[in-house]
Amino acid sequence: MVSVAFVGRWRDDVQRRWRSARQRRHWLDHAAVAWGRFTGMHGPHFAAAITYFSFLALFPLLLLVVSVLGFVLRHNPHLLRTLLDNVAANVPGDFGRTLEDTINAAIDARAGVGVLGLIGLVLTGLGWIGNLRAAIIAMWDVTPPERNFVQAKLANLAVLVGLGLGSIVSIGLTVVGTAFTGQILRAAAIDDVPGVHVLVKIFGIVLAMVGDALIFAWLLVRLPGVGTPARLVLRGALLAAVGFEILKIVGAYYIARVTDSPTVGIFGSVIGVLVWIYLVARYLLYCAAWTATATATATATATATTAARPAPPAVVDPEPVVEQPRETPTSWILTPVGIAVALFGAGAAAGAGLVARLRSRSPAASRARRSHRR
């Protein structure tokens, strides 16, 4: 039987090794300090609140998607007929007929469903942005700006719209880079270049990850309204973007496994989505705490260095010059709208260059050059 003294010695040894590892490795100490800030500032509670409003926002978002699909199907009878035929073939019986009636009802009431979904999405989205802002401000341990009720709601609405645009561009790049690879390559006449399919898919994923990093940089720094060195912002945003991509892959696998589990039944997908949103919220807030900790450490180091230097001799200026504050014309770039525009432009330019390069190396282009020389 294990004695109490042995357990105590083992615990002391583990603690000593942990302290020694933190002293030798700065990144490990930084991660531990950030975790302490995350838990000390009630990060798990904020993550639960963000998860609640995120899950509520899914239902009006689905209504809005149904409304958009209703408008699309209304003007595409062939696509509607194909969808109904697939439903009848794959879901026979009364449930299949119920689905067909539901689709037709959604098409007939597409305008009302869209308005209802948009109103619900705005209301739940404002609550989501409000909790997200409060959580990130808590991770930074700063005083929030004073706003009245109307100003706070308008500010949250602007953030919601901007994040929506940035997310649409990021998701669109991922979809285009993964789902429409064949169509893009055939249109550019480079479908026969070896390895080009894998290259275009990787390019789309990397470009989407860059967009995620820019959005996370705005969320981690500009949303709470703090100032921090650009290199620390970039490191925190990359940490968030890479972790988010990993969570997306793990989440897709987890939700698929939970949905197929006979134990949880029809609630499997709901439970899987809730768990995934909670993990993403926790990780995002931890990245905010990590960035805030790095900024505090850099500020303390700079202050100590300045204090150690000898003070320069005082110079009396008889006519002090008061500098007027200058506006930074590029401040709009680090916003969701600016990110969407810049990312789309960069993707278009890089994609055009890649296509031109690949077309010049394709077998068809090589044959054309040889025939021209002859």
C-alpha cells in the first residue's frame, strides 16, 4: 500500500521538476502564466456565456439560410426538381413526403422566414459580440470604454457585420480552394500539370489561415482597444489561427463520431456542436490571455531597461512645440472589412500569378512553344 509520505515526496518532486522546467524554458513559463490569467479572470465562465449565445445564433442563421435557398430554388425549377427527387429516393415513406412539404413551404414563405431569421440573428449576435468583448477585455484586465446603451449596441453591430464579412471571405476561400479545384484548373487549362491539385488545395487552406490570423489579430487587440507591438499581435494571431484549424479538423471528426453513436441518439449532433463551440471559445480566450501576458512581459522589460539607463541632462526649451495628433490613414486596414478586401485582393493576385506560372509549365504550353519554334 502506498504511504502518505511517498505520495508527498512524489508530489514535491513533480513540483520541483515543473518549476525547473519553467525556469529553463521561457515559452513554457509563458504558457503557464497565460493559463493562470485565463482561469483567474473567469475564462471558463466567459467561454460558457459565449457558447450559449453562439448556439442560440445557429437557429436564426439556419432560418436565414433556408430563406436564401428558397429564393435560389424558386428561380431554378430544375434544381428544385432534382432536390425533391433526391429526397423521394433517399427518404421514402411519410417522412420523405413531410420533407418535400417542408421544402415547398419554406420556398413559399421565404421572405417571412428571411426577415425572422435576420432579426433573430441580429439580436443573438449582439449578445454574442457583447459577451465576446467583455471576455477579451477581462483577459486583458483593462477598463472598458464608457458607452451608453445605443452606442454599445451600434458598436457591437458594426463588429458583427465586419466579422460576418471577414468570415464569409475566409470560408469562401477554403471552399473554393478545396471543393472547386477541378473546375478552376480546367478553366485555366492546367488540369494536366502533375501535383497541381494538391498545390491549389494547400494554397487555398493557407490563404484561409492567413485570413483567420488577421481576423484573430483584430479580435485579440483592436476589439478591447489596447496597444501592443505588432510582432506580439502576429504571434498571438498565428497561435489562434493554427489552433482553430486543428480544432476544425478535430471537431469535424468528433461531431461525425458522436452523431453516429447509438448512445446519444438524435442529440449527438447537438452535443457535438456545443462541445466544439465551447472548446473554440476557451481556446480563443486563452490566446487573448497569452497575448496580454506577452505584452505585459515586454512592457515590464522595456520599463526596467529604461529605468536602468542614466537620465539625460535636462534641456530647457523656451518655446515648447505641441505636436498635433495625426490620423493614421492605414488604421482601417486592421478591421474585418479591410481584412476581407485585402485578403480577397491578395488571393486574386496570388492566384492569377500561380495560374500564369502553371500554364507556362503545362504540357499544352510546351507543345505550343515547340510548334512555334518549328
